Amino acid sequence: MYHGLETLRHYACSYAIFGVADLQGAKSFVGKNEIGILTKLRFKIVDNWKAGSIPKDQFFDLIIPGGEVMHKGEMFRLGDPLTSYVKGRRYLMIIQGDTENAEKNYFVELPRLLEVSNGIIRAPYSATPFDGMSLSRVKASAQEALEQKGCE
């Protein structure tokens, strides 16, 4: 199987975010000490796949490298095609996160871009085991993995 039930169970039991989320908005900014351009993406969870976890409709922020910002009167742009999230679109989010930031519902990492379009998972810039699979199939497999073993 694509990822294996054990891997899906691990995502559901151990990762901070595992489920489907809609991108609500984005805001770019200059990093601390004027180093780098970052973008804060605000997501809303619409289908949570975590075991015994956060409720549906919860928001979280994801801070990623890249973006476009006006700084000291000049426009700066740092693009990264691997992070081309689009407001209003839906994504399968698999975010490991760290305990401290997870409690505050924000994450600083670069998860794989897994867009959901018409119920099919798309990974436009990198081949993943999920690319081209139906969202319902992956969700059913994750539920099956939890039913078999649960979170030990």
C-alpha cells in the first residue's frame, strides 16, 4: 500500500496536524533582523483525522519561507514553487510540528504541498505516494489503521 497503515497510524497519533484544511489567508513579512521573507498562512481544519484530537473548524498558522513584501519603500519577492498555496483551496495537511508551537496553533515548517481538487489529492511539484489518490480512500485507510491498533 502507498504509505502503509502503520505510517498513517503514526500520522494520526503523533503528528500535530493530520487532516484536510482550507487556506483562509496569507500575509508575508520580513524575518527577524531583516533576514529573509516569510509568509504566514492561516488554515481552517475542515476534516480532522487525528486520534482523539482537536475539533473540526479549528484554525492554525503555518509559517513558510518565501513571499512578497513592501519593505523600506521597496517591493521584495522571494518565490518558491514548492510552496504555492492558494487562498480558498483545500489541502491535505501532514504537519509534524513541535510541542511548544503546536499548543499555540502555529508551525514553522515546509510540509509537502498536497492540494485536494474534486476529491483527488494532487502533489503538483513533487511525486508523493498520495498523488492521484482519492481523499476518501486515504481517510478510510487512516481510520482502518487506528481501528487495528489505536495509539499505543
